[in-house]
Amino acid sequence: MSDYPTALQKKGVRALGVAESFRKGIGGRAVLAGVVMRGDFVIDGVVFGECTVGGMDATDGILEMYRSLGREDVMLIMLNGCIISWFNVIDLQRLHEETGLPVISVTYNPSAGIREYFIKYFPEDWERRVEVYERNGPRVEMTNRNGFKIYFRSMGLDPDDAAKIIDRYTVFGRVPEPLRVARLLAHSLLDHVEKRRLWGS
């Protein structure tokens, strides 16, 4: 992976940012949205997927999205956290290994730990969730280019280089642009799905 830091400095480099949106009671499915964004913030790809609210299939959902793009020019996957859709834990190591791409997971708030919530809400498989979560490794704290404290995990990329990439893709506030746009798309699609169900169409 030694060539990635240099390659990721180019304007034409493409990152796939993935974010989710869900509401309980909407069929138990969460909407996943992916945005392919160049280093100069040009969007040249969008993909959608889904996972189960409270399930353990988020990794499969993201892998399916990546494969469906059929894009060999995507050089990085960026995630809005590694626990999404009500404790659906993303396996960062598996995502990295099966795509061959560096993976960065970004979060925005300090955490006192998650193990107790796995045990409380998922007594039947909490051990599996803890195993995947712990395999993802510890978070790294950084202050981004706008002075905001954020946290990240990275696979296949040195933390110092991951921090530089996060800063590069951040225009304002805390959230890198691929993730900000993906989150907007996920929210909009979920609203659309909800309205269609309410209208019975």
C-alpha cells in the first residue's frame, strides 16, 4: 500500500463515501447511499444499497454497492462510522481485504464504550458484534482543518495519511464532503420511500 499516499494526492483520485439513514418501523431496512467524489470535489458516481436495522449485514451491503459500481478508479472507501443502522457493525478489515482499498471510518463524538449496549439489545449475538467491533481497532483523535475534533479508524492506510485525506475532503465543519453528500442522499431517499409507503404506492 506504499503507493497510496502519493496516488491519493492527485486531483482525479476518487473516493467512495458511504452513509446511511433509517427510521424504526419502516420495514426494518436502512438506506445506504454512496457517492464517488474526486479530489477536486466533482461527483461522478452515485450508488444505493440497503442493510437491516439492527442486523449484521452492513458490510455485505457496502461490498455489493462497491461491486455494482464496477469502477476500477475508486481508490478509497470512506464511511460515516463503523456502527450504523442501530448497531449494525461494519467489518472494516473485511471491507479492506475484499476490495483491496484503504478504508477510513469517521465519527464525530467521544464514546465511553459500546459493549454494554451490544449486551443489552442483542443478547443472542452480542459476542459476534463485539468481536467485529474490536477487530476494527481503536479510534484516532484528530483536530481537522476547521478546528473541530473528530475521530477515525483506518485500514490499509497509515493514520497520518488518513488524517491528511480527511482534511483534504473537508470543506467546512466536521464532515468530509463525500460523507456529507452521501448522508443527504440517504436521507432524501428514505423520505421518498416513506412517502410512497404512506401513499400506498
